[in-house]
Amino acid sequence: MTAKIAYEDVEVGTELPSASFPVDRAALVRYAGASGDFNPIHWSERIAKQVGLDDVIAHGMFTMAEAIRVVTDWTGDPGAVVEYGVRFTNPVVVPDDDKGTAVEVAAKVAAKLDDEARTVRVDLTATSGGRKVLGMARAVVRLA
Amino acid sequence: MALDQSFVGRSYPPTRPYEVGREKIREFAAAIGDGNPAYTDTDAARALGHPDVIAPPTFVFTVTFSAAGEVVADPELGLDYERVVHGDQKFAYSRPVRAGDRLTVTSTIESIKSLAGNDVLDVRGEVHDEHGEHVVTANTKLVARAPEEA
């Protein structure tokens, strides 16, 4: 594993470059196929509304996959991620238009865990339409 | 109705091996829009110290979830599948999943709770490779929402 960020170069509070990840209906269809999760609430407005949702929502795992990109883009090596966990707090509602929506992700170093293993804890925030969509989103990352 | 607490600690037999294909990794990386070359370019992955292309961190959920699905669908447990939503997800990696891995998942029910009429189920999936080495542990919290009052 060779992360391009050195443990010595970060401190508690260091911000990772934030990012905005677009998501439209086509992205959800593609993710359904790639992941094998064909739950119709991710592609059928009719069924989403039947179960009490406002509209089609993104797969929670799609949002989780997008959020960690802020970390893997930062380290360069996705293998540097040692632990990653989230809570799904609010759904990402995806309208059926040309624009879709976006997941906004910010992250910062919350703790330096182990000087020898060179691991840090990164806390992430993810919002969509101004609402927090992930809670307790944390990763443990091994730096160079 | 509250779920039977005696299911806590129950383990399900290891799944049939899932062979991780490089084109499947490519498809998954494309689906999340992630162009990191470690997912598609063997040389780039090797330059990072990996023996072959690796999968994005959340890829393994596609494998563990179908294993957890067997738990969810266990008729003896009696979870109301139609009402199940994903509460939390956590991964702890020994190493990244990579092309060529043959992964098996052993699922265990970690806990069963009833919160405000909702059934909350924690399932741990231990993922091992064909050599029996640990690759990743996936912890999945599933919430079966209470039925609305009639």
C-alpha cells in the first residue's frame, strides 16, 4: 500500500479536498446493474411512492461509494482504507429530469490514531439538497 | 412482532465462492464514476503494491449482501422483508479485494433489538479468500420498520 499522503504531513483538522458527485436516474440504473441491487425504489417512482417516499431514491451503498472517493482520491491508493462505516440518515432523492441531484462530500482528519501504523481517522459529511444523508461517516486510513 | 432472541449468535454456513472478475470491478468502478486506475490498470495497481487490480472499498457489499439475504429470508427468523431498510454499514479490511479472489462469506446474527416497534438486526459477514485468509468483515444493520397502525 502506498498512499501519496504522508502521516507526518497531516494534523488533526487537516481538510481533504471536498467534492460534488452528480447522481441522476441513469446513474442509479447503472449502479443497480453493477451491484445487483434491483430494488424498484431506486428506479420506479410509482413503487417509491407506494412505500411512502417522495420520489425515487439513490441506493444507500451508491452514496457510501461516492463519499469514500474523497478519501481514495486524496490517498491515491484505495487500499489505504482500513475501515469505513456510515449510517444512512436521509435518502438521496433523485428527480427524473436532465439535471438529477448531487451528493456533496467534505472530510477532515479527526484523529491521528497510531504513529507506528500511520493511521488516521477521517470524518466525512455528505449532504444532498441541503440535507445530511450520512451520519457517523468515518474512515480509518493508513498513510505513507 | 419482536424477533426471537434465540437467533442471536446464529451462524450460517459459508457461501459458495464468489470469483472476483476484473471486468466486474471495471463495471462497478464505472457505475460509481470512479476513474482511479488501481481499479482497471494492472500496472497502476502493481505500482501501489497490489498484485492485481483492486476493487473499490464498497464493492464487497455486493457479495456480503447476498449472503445476508439468506439470513433475511430465513423463514424461521421471520423478518418482514418488505419493510427492511439499510441502517448502518461498516467494513474493516485486512486487505483490499482484488481480481481473482474467490471469496466466501460466513454470516452471523450479532444482535436483535426492538426499538420503538422496529426490529433491528445486526449481521456480521466475515469474508475470506480461497486460502482461508481474512479479507474484510462487513457489519450490516438492518431495520424492519414497524407496520403502520391499521
